[in-house]
Amino acid sequence: MKYCDLTFPSPEENLACDEALLDIAEEGREEGILRVWEPAVYFVVLGYGNRLASEVNAAFCRQNTIPILRRCTGGGTVLQGPGLLNYALVLGADGAGLLHSVTAANRFIMERHCATLSQLLRAPVEIRGHTDLVIGGLKFSGNAQRRRKRFLLFHGAFLLHFDIDLIERALPMPSAEPDYRLGRSHQDFLMNLKVHSGLLKEGLKQTWQATAPLEKIPYDRIDALKREKYSREEWTEKF
């Protein structure tokens, strides 16, 4: 599997990069890819089917120049920014293998990540909801996927040293929540791991045997997706 530690300056480019990596795999130009990145600025990201009006405190975000964007995968709305580690996996998903369905892929990938994090953190990490990782009922990672005919994109984020209070102000309570949340506020539901991002990067690299560098970055595809999709209000305000 190829490995890529690459963070772009803008939120739009970072979202476009994940989709572009899925594109080149689907086209047969790459096989498995693991990308990691760490945002330098705050921005909100809607899940593909989320409604902006109900999932974001848009007035607060506008007042504080926090961009609102939409990603190509499902899942809930999140606040991105400094103190997060993001990853993206592009994996082959055709046929009747371990990744043949949404449910199967969730189970396979999350079980591997749960085992890795339990060992790295020496803590009782659990999988809750569909794709959350938690310790003691507190969530520190959320994940989502998008499927094509031959490959899937599975990506997520780890809370390391994030400003959880800012989440309270930027995002209302989600319209849909897992049962284990029990109506808890963001402050009472989320936790930071308080570890260096390098620890998790190495753990992910070992888990997925991502040993070879990704040498051909699809910059043209990333730029096109940024301009034609992720920078456009028509995409962000889709729902």
C-alpha cells in the first residue's frame, strides 16, 4: 500500500484530495493508499446528505470566518481544525471479499483500527454506533465511506488536542445521534486523546502496511475538484 502524508493549505483542497485519490484508484492508476493530514485552520464539513440549516450554526461560523464545506462521504457534520489528525484509506472493494458492502467494510476497518488504538494507547478502545471509536463512552474518532465500483474511500479524524468548546458554538446537537450518546452535549460526549499525531500515523502505517511513498499526486484532479465542486456554493448548499 502507498503512503502519503500531505496537508494542503486550503480546506477545499484537502477534501478534494481524498476524492481525487479514490478517482485514480478507480481508474487503475493506483491500488491501495493511506493518506494522513492535519488541518491548520478551522472549517465545518457537512456529511454528503446533511442539511446545512439544521446541522450548522451558520451565523456563528460567518461571524468567525469559519468556512462551511460538504464532503463526498456520508456521516455527520464535523468541525475540522488544529489538533485533529485526519486519515483517508483507498481500498479495493470489488468482488465478495471483506469489503464487499458498506456494513462489511465498516466492520473490517473499524475492528483493525480498534485493535491498533487499544495497543497504542493501552486503553479499552471500543467501537460504538456504526463507525465511532470511544474510550469509556467518550468519542474520539468518527469515520465515513464512499464506494465506487472497484474501490472505496474510508476516512475519518482523531481528536488529539482539539478545541471542543468551539464545537459547542459552531455545531448544534446533531439531528441524528447514536443511542450511546444519550443526549449528551459535545463537551460531555467528546474527548481528546492528548497524544502526538506521529504515534497514530505510525500505528496506521503498520496496520495497513503502507510502506511505499505515493509518488504521483494527482494535483490536476485535486485542483479541478476544488474549483468545480468543493469551492462552489451549489455543492455546499446542496441540501
